[in-house]
Amino acid sequence: MLEFLITKFGLFDFKYEFKALLLTAIPLTLGGLSRVFFPFISTVFCGHLGEIELDGVALANTLINVVVIATCEGMTSACDTLFPQLNGGHNKYKIGILMQKGSLFLILNRKFKIIFYNLSTILTKYIQSQNIVNPLMIMNFTAISLNIAFHALFIYYFDFGVRGAALAVDLSSFLFVLILIGYIYFTGLYIDSWTGWSFECLYEWKLYLQLAIPGLFSMLVEYSSFEIASISAATLPKIELAVLAIAQQNLFTFFQFPNGLATSGNIRIGNFLGSNQPEKAKNSAKIVYFLELLCLALGSGLIFGLSNLIPHIYSSESEVIEKAANLLKLMALYHLVDSLQGVNAGILRACGYQKYSFLFLLIGFYVLGLPIGLPLMLLTPLRAYDWVVMAQKASQFSQEDNCQVNSSYNEIENVGPSESSPLLSNVIIPQRLPEGVQLLKRLFVYLVFISLVFCSYVVHEYL
């Protein structure tokens, strides 16, 4: 069966590439889980202080997700394209110039305590783009261990309450940046790519902004739509907000499985493009999808199998546990399509297609997801259950990324050097619009039709 699939899809060096992707993806997944555990730990510690504290931390995490995490990940999305490609090329001093650009972009108009998270993000991408993942995983786990210790110290020993959780996150983020800088310095990782601060970082911003701005809006669209649902849930009974907080935290946690694979594929594809090997980039992208099928089956199986146990981590309220368990079972289905969308997005970033990803997310969430999901959540007995329906529809539409990725396979072979910047002259960005518009239109019509049928059913049953 495996040999048939390899022949059918024209794969080569399957075992080598499969192993390379897997060995990179596992540490990246574990490292990503440790970063997601920062707000997770706050939710767990404060959730056992009381239901009000759990709701308060849930709303605080909502603000953090949009203002800090989404903006930081979005503004550094240009690095997801440029770091791997430049590492695959020969002139690596450009990586240092790019990192200076990214750092300046991140610290502009940012509060002092947020800067630490921003710097840790770009330093992490700098390290992992060079296929250094195992030390990065250890550093992430060191940071999460410090975070747990600080939470226990400030919340239980000093009795700071919810404020102690905020202090613990700030302090552990600061120490994480110091750990990353120390690793880069003492291992000499910076020698080939860092020649010191240079005025060159102030010039030729066009290419960076062409990638960073759509990436920023993509993340804001995705995160803000979920957070709008969370804020709207605050108007419902408190138990519904607690259930939603548990489901959403687990959503971000389990998403790290496909996200680690997406990052691994992003690095491999970017390295191949940077070294002008488009056939290997195409081959790697196909194998990423093969791995993703295994990944999404594992993730959904874990969510469904542990749905009755996970809520006990967050709360001791029996009603919260029961409702959260039911919601997690539905979330297992959503995770299937969410995983595919995450891998699609990683491949799009490797090809420099952030603007198309933004377009699909905008339509998926704000044309279909929120207009359908919010009324059902607020006006029908579905309550928090409808959050899954909203996310499901949005992610289904985001699968349109597939047509972009499939067409980009054909485009990669025809691209030339980017003319946007002399400093980044060997960066490959596809030049022509991908062929997938007809598929986009058909899928849009199908989703609208399915949504109307579903809404008619809900109105008939509940209103």
C-alpha cells in the first residue's frame, strides 16, 4: 500500500524525508506545547482558586491572545518565509540583517513586559530555521518549569492570587529570552549570520512588509474571531464561559501537534527553495501531508479518549466538568479540519503566500463563521456548543488553502529571484497568481448552501 502511494504521488527519497520531517516535527511540537502551557498553567492554577478567578483568567487570556500572541506571530510570519530560505542559500549574513529588521518591527510601540515575549518568538524562529530543534525543546521545557515554579511561589506561598499568575508569566518570559540569547552566544550560532547592528536594517523594508502585514492580519482575523466568541460568552451564565475557556485552551494545546509538523515542513521547504531545489520542495510538501494524516488521527483520538478526564484538570465543579466533556467530544471532529488548515498555512508561509492565507481566513471566519455562530450561541439553547459549529465552518472554508498549495507546486519551478530587495535577492517568492479560483467559488457556494440548511434546522428546532 505504501509503495503504491509513493508511486501514485511521485514521491522520492521518501524514507529519508519522512524521517527528517518527523525528527524535526517532534521537538518542535513539544516545544510548542511548552509555549502554549504559559497561559494553560495560569488557567489551571487560578481555576482552582474559584470559578470567578477562572473566568477572569479566561478573559485575560483572550486579550493576551489577540494583543500579544497573534500580533507577535503575525509580524514575525515574514521570518517563517525568509529565515529558512536564507539558511538554504549562501549569503547568511542577510539573516542577521533580517533579524534586526524583525526585532525593530516588534519593539516599536510595545509595552516593556511584552517585548520579552516578542524577542523570544523571533529568537526561536532564528534557531529553528537552522534545523536546531532538540536544544530549543530543552530550553522551552526549562522555561515552562520556571513558569510552574513561579506560579506556585507567587499564588500559594506569597498569596498574590491572580496577580501572582501575571507576575510569574512576565518573569519566566524574561528568563526565557536570556536563555535563548545565552545559547546563541555560547554555541557561536551567530558567527556566520550576525556581524553586529548595521544601518542596513533600516533600508529595503518592502519585501519584509509584504510578508509581515498579511501575516499579521491573518493571525488577528483568526485569533480575534475566537476571542469575540469568548467575550460574547461572557453574557451567558458563568458556567458557559468556564466551559468555553476549557475547550479553547485545549484547542490551542492540541493544535501544537499539526503546528509542529507545519513548522517542520516550513523549514524544509524554505531551505530547498533557498538552495534553488524546487522539486525537493514539492516532494517535501507532499510528504508533510502524508505525515499530517497520522498526526490528525492521533490528535482527534486523544481529545475524544481523554474528554472525560481533561476537565478535571481545570475545575472541580461537576456541572462544568460534564458540559466541558461533551464539548471536547465535538472538538475532536473540529480538530480534523483544523489540523489540515494549520499544515496548509505552514506551506503557504514557506512559499511567501501570506496574503492568500489572509484572504481565505477573512472569508471563512467573518463571512461564514461569526455571522452564523454568534446568533446560534447567544439566541439558542446550543450555547457554548455552537462555538464548535462556528469554528468548524470557518476551518472547512479555510481548507481552500489546498488549492493554493497544490497550484504553488507548479509555480515554484517557474519563479526567479525576488526583485524587491537587493539585501534579500536570493529569496524565492512565486510570481503568478495560483490557479484555484474556480475551486474557491464552488466551495464557497457549497458552504453557503450547507450553512443555510443547518440554520434552517436550528431555527425550526429551537426558535
